[in-house]
Amino acid sequence: MTVRTCLVVTVALAVLATTACSRKPEPAPRLDVTVGPKGVSVGVTAAKSKVDVKAPAPAAPAAVKLPAAWPKEFVLPAGAIVTETNETEGKIVLDLKAPGKVEALVEYYVTAMAKQGWKQESKGVEAGEANLEFTRPGRKANVHITDGEGAASLTLTATKVTEE
């Protein structure tokens, strides 16, 4: 729960307590809390008054630019938002959010990477999590996917491999 959500709930409870304690006995006040994709809404309804407090949903993560050295053949799913990148010598790691569930994203990567010339080396899928590994001459790719609220979290790793 975010600080904003806690604040909204605290204000609503304070209004509820004030309304309940400051008047003659009336029907018990009603507290309605709704948490949804558009934010948090708290409503307090007493016999003669109603107070509504709303907090918008947290903003979507800001997109980070894809590194120039990212291999074009290592594709990203439609609607993906890169949230973090890390480049070291011979290795690039991307963290991103993408719409969909693990199973659908696994199928996407199995198909899309094959079309780009990658060979699938391994595929491990458990409840809510998957790890895929692909290779092609001079490159290794790893895709780690976990289900999240509203979007899946992915970590993509592209590694340069020296041929021996």
C-alpha cells in the first residue's frame, strides 16, 4: 500500500470517527473503500452527510531508452516498457514491464526468437514464472518472466559470446 493510499484511508477513518462520535445516535456510518486500476476511492456515508476522498493510481513506470548496443534480433513484446538497463562489458540487462501473463509471453518468445534466428536451448516454466535461454552465433539470450499485478516483469540478458 502506498503512502498516498494510507493517507486517504486515514482521512476517511478520521471523518468516520468524527461523524460517529459527534452526534446523537444515528444509524452507523458506512465506510466504502474501493481499490482499482484507476486508484483508491474511499467514501464515508452517515445519516446526513457523505464524504468522498479519491487518490489516483500510481503513475506507470517511466520508460528508459533501449541501449544502442541492444541486439535488434532480441525482440521485445508489444507494449513493453523498459524500466531499467545495465551495460557491462559484453553484457546488457534490461528490466521491463509487459502486458500479459507468463504463459503467453513464453509462447511469444519461443516463436519470435525462432523467427529471428535464435536456437532455444532451455525452457523452464513454473507457476507464475519462466526462464528461457536462446543462442545464435556470437550471442546468448536469457529471458526471465514473472507474473505481476497488471503486467508481467521481465529481465532480458544479452551476452556476447566469443567463439572458440
